[in-house]
Amino acid sequence: MHPSTSSTPVRRNLRSAERRARRRPGIVVGGVAAGVLTVVGFAGAVPVSFAEAGGTTPTFAFASYTTSPAPAVIEPQPQANATTTAAREAITAAETAVAAAQTVAADIAASGLDVGVADTTVETADLEDAAARLELGIDALPEPMLPDVTDDVTALVSTVGEQVASLRGSLDAAVAAEAQRQAEEKARQEAEARAAAEAAAAAAARPSSSGRSTSYPTAPIPSGNGNGDNSPAGAQAFAYSQFPSRGWGDDQFGCLVALWNKESGWNYQAYNRGSGAFGIPQALPGSKMSSAGADWQSNAATQVMWGLGYIQGRYGTPCGAWGHSQSTGWY
């Protein structure tokens, strides 16, 4: 074989091998670089070095992935609707009505006044029972049934309220009447006191005399003591028999006769329907005379004893009482 022909392929193969040897380090370096970029890209979300991981194999996590606790489950709460709201309002109104009924009854009892009605209490048992059924029914009854029960309670509340208002009005009227009566009584007592003072001053200005006074009425002096005799004459005789023990002279007897003639005609059963005064001295009320005896309604002497004590304590003498009666119309 020719030497030049056989050596040419050999040389060509050698040059190709040399070129491949020169390219291999670049390929290796490029492959390594590509691998490093791939690893870095994969772990870029959470970079961890071997030093930070304590020399152990690092763990990786995606930046877009986070864990969070599961949301709490909120149980739905029952919502009050118009039907249940109306029912609860009716129950509250019932409680208020029952309390008002108890209060007005207690106020009437505490006042001690006659309010003009026989029964001063309000019956609330039906209302309390209906309210209790409604309260149970809010949870137990079907909703369409609640309005009927609510209406029953509302109607009973209205009935109780009307009764309470009526009793309260009666109590207010009785309180006002009592206040008026007390004011009138106070005015009367004050007027009596002024008149008594005036009469006492007038009596002090008159000269003392054992004879009859020409400025006052006279009356025949009765005989006997009249004790046990309820007639006008017997009552006058008993009254005169009490004069010496009270220090009164005969001149005072005519004033007493005139005074009680005007008041009662000396009738032990005399009764004034307008004022309620009773008996010979027209005591107001008549029960005042019980201080002189338990038989004040049937015994003229008992009435006379009380009347003489009243005159002496308030006016000093029968003529003092008569003078006051003449100026004011009462004594």
C-alpha cells in the first residue's frame, strides 16, 4: 500500500480527537453551571445553606405555599322575628300590669280611706296563667300559633289595666276629699279658738255679778235634778243641778237654755243629717259623748254632762258659748 494513502485517515482521526479533547472542559463547565442554576432556581423561594442547616441536607419550601389554621365554625344564632318579639313584649306588659294591681291594692290598704268600692283588689290569676303559657309557647309552639296566645295575654293586660286605673282614680279622689275635710276641720278649730279668745276677753271685761245679766237671755230655774228623765224639762233640771259644781251662777242658766234650744230643742235624739251632729249638745260626731258614758245615745243626763264639760273647757261659761253662737252661728 502507498504510504501517503494510508496515513491520511490516521492523521485526520488524530486531529478530530484533539478537537474533542479541547471542547470537553467547556461542556463539563457548562453542564455544571446549568445544574447549579437549576438548583438555585428550585430553592430560590427559601434559600438554605448547608451551614445554616447544620451541615445536614436542607429542606425546601415553595414561596407561594403557606399553611394557616382552619377557620372557626360559627353556629348560626336564632334571629327574633316579629311574632316572637310581640310575644315577649306581651309578657313584659303582663308583668307590669300584675305589679300595678298589687301596688294599688297595697296603697288603698295603707291609706285607711273608704274609696267607695267594696272590692279593692284586682284579680290577676288569669293574666298570670296566660303569660306563663305564652312564655312556654315561644319555644314549644309552632310560630303560626303564637299570635293567638299573644292576643289573649294582650286582652287580659287591657282588662287588668282598666281595673287598676279605676281603683287608682277612686283612691286619688278619696285622698283629695280627706285632705279637704282636714283643711276644713283645721279652719273650724282655728275659728273656734279665735272666738273663744274673744269671748273670754269679753267675759273678763264684764263685772262679776251673782244676779241675772240683762244682756243675756233668762230662763226659769227648774226644780229637782231631772236625773233619769229624758224629756227637755228633765234634761234642763239635771243641767241646772250641775251648775254649783262648775262655779256658775243662775245668770248662766238662761244662756244654756237658749243655746241648746237653738241646737236641738233639748231633744236627746236630735240628729243633724247635714253635719252628722247628735244629741242635746249636738256633738260632732256624736260618739265623742262616749267619754261621759257608754249610754250617750239613750241618756239625756250623759249628753248634758258631756256638753257642760265641752262648754266649760272651750268657752268658760254658757253665756260665753251663747255669745259665740250668736256671732258665728255655731259653738
